[in-house]
Amino acid sequence: MNSNWLKKGFVDENIPTDIDLVNEINKLKKEKNALLMAHYYQQNDIQDIADFVGDSLALAWEASKTDASIILLAGVYFMGETAKILSPEKKVLVPDLNAGCSLADSCPADAFEAFIAEHPDHIVVTYVNTTAEVKALSDIVVTSTNAVKIINSIPEEQKIIFGPDRNLGNYLQSISGREMVLWDGACHVHEKFSVEKIVELKKENPDALILAHPECKKPVLTLADFIGSTASLLKFTQNSDSGKFIVATESGILHQMQNSSPNKTFIPAPPSDSTCGCNDCEFMKLNTLQKIYLTLKYEYPEVFVKEDIRQKAIKPIQKMFELSGELIKK
């Protein structure tokens, strides 16, 4: 086994080139009672082999109720932490320790704790895209699927801190009418969408509906015909009579959209700083079938969360489940 891979999650150069990775991964999952969960932003081949594909809310819920002995989370690191927080007795694995999250990184726990101390009379609501340490400082965790419902459930007289995504926070303020103190963080993928290029795409495809994730900047959301979480965007395309969509979120979701609506056309919204036609998360795309195979074979890299942090972090996640239970069951 390559020692570099052990330290950083790199691919072992000694994997035979003729190995059937899909077959080997399926065998290892069965032998080890392992559940492979993948986020919608993963590469197509990973989504196709996963036992469960979903957004952050669905992944968290699935992790909380699985009977598997091993959870292999193909996503980014905070998702593995969330799974471990909910299932401490299970071994939680991630294919690459370098698969971080720009949004989570934009909110260091020590700085966020100081920010909270400046607003002692505020309830702390944080987006799921945070580290375990930041979740431990929170009162309620939300996802883009349930954030509006949860913000609206908080009494109007209660002041709110929301972090770390300022774009999602601004969107929630506009929808709920609530004034919130926002942490100044953002997702590098959703920050990069080009309004000008989306307008050009719309001119070229006047029959296309524009779909956007609420992590996008306000000018992009202003153009959108529908705004929603990744799962909501997928459901919208399945139910819509339209046959063409311009999609402003990470391009991995287009695979599920195309699979469920093969006769419809999906156009990825482009970023402003590239000539490519799509906007990918460099961290999500670090995961590969080779790494998943090695992770299952050696049961490494493993995710650990300190027990005192876990005990604090699980409370706001459980509060989220309590407040959005009916959303999960749909």
C-alpha cells in the first residue's frame, strides 16, 4: 500500500489497470457490510455505483438510520464528520482527506465562537456545510432544503445569527423577512457563476428555464425561474413541463437530472473565470473509483470526531431533524 495514499488519500499507483473496479467495490461492500453514500456533486461513475445518492439533508438522515457496519461517504469531509456524529459506533470512511469545503473553511471555529460572543442574545443557526467544531457551537443546523422552514419556525422576537454562507443568509432574509446577523462566508463554486454568461445562454435558449441554488449571489438568483436546494432543483426538473433548463449549481447534479428526464436538455451555467461550460467543485471531484476501492480495501482514511465535540454537535442536528421531519420522509 502506498504510504502517500495513507497520509493524504492519494491513489495507489499499483492498482492493476485491468481490474474491474465496480465489481471489486461491490464485492467489498458486501463482504464488509458497507454502505456507499454519494453526494449529487460526485462524478457520474461514483453516483452510479453508490447505494444512496442525495443532498446533504438526505445523506445525514440516511447516515442516522443505516444498519451498515461501515459508512463510506463520497462527498467532502464535513459530510463524513456529520455521519460520524450521528453514528459514532460505526466506522466512517472518506476516499480523500483533501476533499474539504471552501465554505466550511471560511468559518474557523475559534473566530466563529468570538463572533457569537459579540451577539450573546442571538440563537445560532448554521448551515450543514461546517466543521464538527462549528456545529458544536450551534443551536440549530439547517440545510438548503429545510432552512426556510426552520428560520420561519423561530419566534419573531428571537434574534438570529446565521452562518457561514452569506448568500444563503441573504436569500433566507428575503424569503422570511427576518433580520439576521450573517457570517461572511461563501462557497467558491456558487460565487463564480457569471450573470453575463447566463444571460447569453438565455438569449441562445429562450425556451430554457433558469434554475439556481440559494448559495448563488443575488444577481444570479434574480435571473432564476426557480430557486432551491439540489434535491429541490432535481424534483423541479422531473415535474416541470419545460424541456430545457439552465442549471446554476455544481454540475454533478446534471447526471441525475438527465437520468430521470432523458428527453430533456440540461445546460450547466458557466463560471465567470473560465472558458469551460460547467462549474465543478474541485474538492468533490477529488474522489474517484480508485480511491473508493482502496478506502474499502484498507478501511482508511477514517473519520474521527472527539466525543465532547460530538455530544455538542449532535444536538443541533437532532433539532434540525425534529423541525424538518416531514421533509425527510418525502
